[in-house]
Amino acid sequence: MNDETAIRGSYWLETAPPGDPAPPPPGDIAVEVAVVGGGIAGLSTAWELVREGREVAVLEADRIAAGVTGRTTAKLSALHTLIYDHLRRTRGPEGARLYARSQSEAIRHAAGIVDELGVECEWEQAAAFTYAESPRHTEKLRAEADAAREAGLPAEFVTETDLPFAVAGAVRVADQVQFHPRKYLLMIAEDLRRRGGAVYEGTRVVGLTEGEPCVLSTDVGVSVRADEVVIATHYPVFDRALLFTRLSPRRELVVAAPIAEDRAPRGMYITPEQNTRSVRTAPYGDGQRLLIVTGEHFTPGAADVEERFTRLSAWADDRFPGLTLTHRWATQDNDSTDSVPLVGPLHPGSRHTWVATGFGGWGLSGGIMAGRLLCELVSGRAVEWGGLYDPRRLASVVREGTSFLKHQAHVAKHFVGDRIPSMTEPALEDIPPGNGAVVRVKGRQCAVHRDEQGRLQAVSARCTHLGCIVSFNSAEQAWECPCHGSRFAPDGQILQGPAVHPLERREI
Ligand code: FES
């Protein structure tokens, strides 16, 4: 891809910009249900509950639908790469069937909402594909097609796609959906307000006391009393069941370029090869569509993000020659150790606190599914497939063993290893403009950033979540924590949780 001089950020944020922010609560408030987090899981939950006549408030630290949901690839599909063969082996055919049913129902549910509210959100039906170029993966794809079909999806193994390059094979599921996630969610939020729900932006929840009622404290000085509390902050900001041991954060890059309608693939594609690559298109006007290519996933805090962007652009250029890159952004997902989201009670003893997290890269169908499930659970009703997602499910060596141990080893390495002074620790003068490094100043590890004008600013390098050491992502100008994915601006302000406090300022 050729680069345009001014490359823009998330296409979804650009084409559905936020209006004026909703102010924080004017004073202490009391509601039936407080939903913490205004992404797709939080807003879907709040909307479902408001429709049931419940009094609901959404508390969003920043702007609604502007975090991970505003940076997704926006595929609403029940085909999640190779999940069904995995589920068939780890949770049995019934587990795979319940997963397929719950995800397919979420898509149909969203279609009903779009119809009912008349939401203009570029809703398009498209086939979803998991493909591979290398014949090495053909057997895996055949197994996935077989498992997905057995789970109830109209899945088939094919060797022809509308990609402009040959594939060795693919799993195809017809009638999935791609859409504009922010247009959908902003309409949901508007309808929620119309029905009496409240949305508060710029209101970070920093404390939770469980009880009857539960009490939330916020960084704007007001408290919220609520009979029920839903934590839908992507990575949970309150974690009383050690969920952080079962979640690993992953960043992923996105590049986009206009492509002529007659060259644009109509399907939605993902491959497990090549550090994952996914392809879809969106309406762009003037006989064009926007080609959106995703991939290059990595643990937050990686030093080589710019090279990763270059690799992803080069891959897109190789497969779709002659395009000019117009947008690029990054998103973040949390993978659960058994590849199934965690949706249900916040901890084993919890009676009024709920959580939704661990959607992997499939937060749109997952978020809508979570909204339906949490509405039922909060209302005291059971759902046939709810147990599949219950965060209290017991880990088994078969389904979580390897990834659980890998994640713990990774966290331990950063928690302990990053504190040990290294022979190659940089000095302040080694930090180039537009970059940052962790430097020991008077025995303390400081995260020091040098701006383009050469000015230095320093903050504590210890993440305020659980104390791992952050590292600098120069492509996105952010301090990132490799343990659970908190992200901070160069001045220490929070960009993304689970941290709820900024990095402390340091004098250097
Ligand atoms: Fe958990 Fe940083 S996000 S220690």
C-alpha cells in the first residue's frame, strides 16, 4: 500500500464522531442497575434492562462506544476462526452447539433491533470465512467445518472464495453480518435515554463496595448506589475472582484503504496463519468500498509496533496491489484461557455484581450475547446456554491448562524480571524525540517520554493496576502494561483499564 501523507485513525470514529459529552451525575444518585462501561457489552446490557422497565445508569470513564468498540473490525459473525473444533474437544458437542446457538441468536437479535429502531448502520449480510493459503491447515479447516455444522451452523468446506488470491481451503458460513458499530451503538444509547435510562460520560468508577445496595465511587466525587452492578469495562476494573489469571490482553493492528467496488471482496475473512489476517470491506461511496485489513496481534508493550504496521500494510499491498492507505488504528482484545467469554456473576459469592469480559476478537456478537444474558440473570431468569459462559466454571487441565500456565509465566516474567536492573538500561539522553523508555532515577524506575520538541516528562513506571512495569509504544504514543493491558498517555493519564488510577508524576 502507498501511504497518504495524512493517515487518519479509526474509520468508525471518523464517520460517526461523538457529539457533546454527556456530563457526569450532578450529585450522588441511586438506581436499580448501574452498568460500568459504555462499549457494546455495557450498552447492550443497559438497553435490554431499560426495555424491561428497569431504572439504569451507564457510567463511562471516557466517551461511549469510543474505546475498543470504536476500533473493532465490526464483524458480527458466529464463525470465530477455529472455535467449534476446539469446543467440541474441550466442552463436548453440546458445548459447541450452545456456543453456536447463543452467537447466532445474538446476530438475529441485533437484526431485530436494527429493524425495530430503524437504525441506519450499514447493515450488510455477508458470508464469513476462515481460510488458509497453506495446505498444512486444510485438515484443521475440514475439522472446523464439520464441528461448526454439527453445532448447528450452515457451515461448509470450500476451496473457492472471492479473495484475489488462491486459498488451500476455507470454512464458509453464509448470512453473517458486517456493520458500522458506532452508528448502531449511538442509536442504542439514544433509544436507551428516550426510555428513561441515563448515560454519564467522563465518569470513571474507582471503587465498589458490595452490599444491598452496592455503592460505586467515582473520580468525579459522586457516588452511585445500585441494587445491581454490571462490570462491562472490557478488562474488568474490579476483579474479586482473580479473573486476571484467566485473561490475556492482545493488541491488534488495522489498516484500511479505498478499493474499487468491482475489486472488493464481498465476504468477511480471517486466517489463523501469518499472525492472523482478517479482511472485510465497508461502504465508502463514489464506486468504492473501504478495504479493512487486520492482524499482527501482539502483547501490549511491544517495542516494534511501527514495523508491525509496515508488515500489515505490505501484506495488504501484496494481496490487493495499488491501494493507498487512508486509515490505520489499533484495537485490543482479551482472550480467556479456554477461549470462551466470561459472562455472569462477578465472583462465586456475588449476588448483585456481574461481569462480561474475555470476548477474544469477537466482542460484537459476544457483547450483544452478553447484554441478553446479563439482562436475564439480573432479572433472576436462567438461559439455556448461560452456563457455558459462567465465570465460575471450573478450569480443566484439558481446556485451560497450557494457556493458563503460559499466561501466568508471562505475567510473572514481567512482574519480577522487569524490576531487575539490566546492564543495558537506557540513559535519559538515549531517548529520541517521540519515544519513551523506563529509566532508573535515584533508584526508582521512571517511565520517561521525550516529546518531538525534546522536552522530557516522567511518571512512575509501575502500573497502578497490580504493579507491573510499563513499556512505551512509540507508534501509538502510549505507555502499555504487558501484564493485563492497561494503557496510559505519556503524562500518565489512563487510556485504557483495568487500571483506574493514572501513573504518578515523577520529578527528574
Ligand atoms: Fe495489571 Fe498493569 S494492567 S499490572
